[in-house]
Amino acid sequence: MPSGRVHNLINIAAYSVLAAATLVATRQGLIRVTPTQGLHFTLAFAAGTFLLSPDLDLAEGRVDSKRHWGLLGVLWVPYGMLFSHRGWSHTWLVGPLTRLLYVALMVGLVWGALLYVVPGLGVPQLPASFELFTLWPPCWATT
């Protein structure tokens, strides 16, 4: 199993191949990807590579994944205590889901604390023009 840094380099190489293939396929008219979709995918891929790495199960120590969070890296220490390294947190389906659920739990706890401290604070609303499918339509769909 490669180290976290080698894993990041593999992810960057995979992203480069995906981006190049997508650009070629788009230029040839095989698929349709908007710049907004490309940006969203790039940001999600970068977050998955650098912020939500499986190595967060080593968050008690000094790992790149935790350092990328800066001061918020301390929030990942309990996650590292919950999961053994290269256990469930390294599986393809359960691992990402546990990290996303953990982030949701942390956001919920912070939001709950804010609501407790500032009782009149409301829940942010999505704009009326927001449609999920403007963010994630199938890129090969024709319109």
C-alpha cells in the first residue's frame, strides 16, 4: 500500500488523465461538460484527495490529510480513534460514507451550537432558482 503522499500523486495523475480525456471528448462532441460542471468536479476531486483522505483514520498523528484542515484538523482526532488504520475507513464504499457522515455530524454540531447561542438564527435557504440538475445533469445528456 503506498504512502499518503504517493496516493495523492496517483490521484493527481488519475485526475489529469480524466481531465484530458474529458477535454478531448468534449472537443469532439462526444459529451457535453460545462465549465461549471468541470469546476465542481475539480473541487470535489481535490477535496476528496486532500481533505477527505482515508488516512484521516490516523488523525491522532501528524498526517497530511489532517494538516490540510489547518486548525480544524483537531476535529478529525475522534474519527481517528473510531477507526483502525486500513480498516473500514479504507474501503471503497464505507470509507467515503463514514467521512461524509462525520463531516455532516460536525457541521450539525456546530450549527446546533450556533442555534443555541443565537436562538433567532434561521436556517439558510437555497435560492428560489436553485435546481439540483443544473449542478449535476448527465454530461452526455442532449438538450
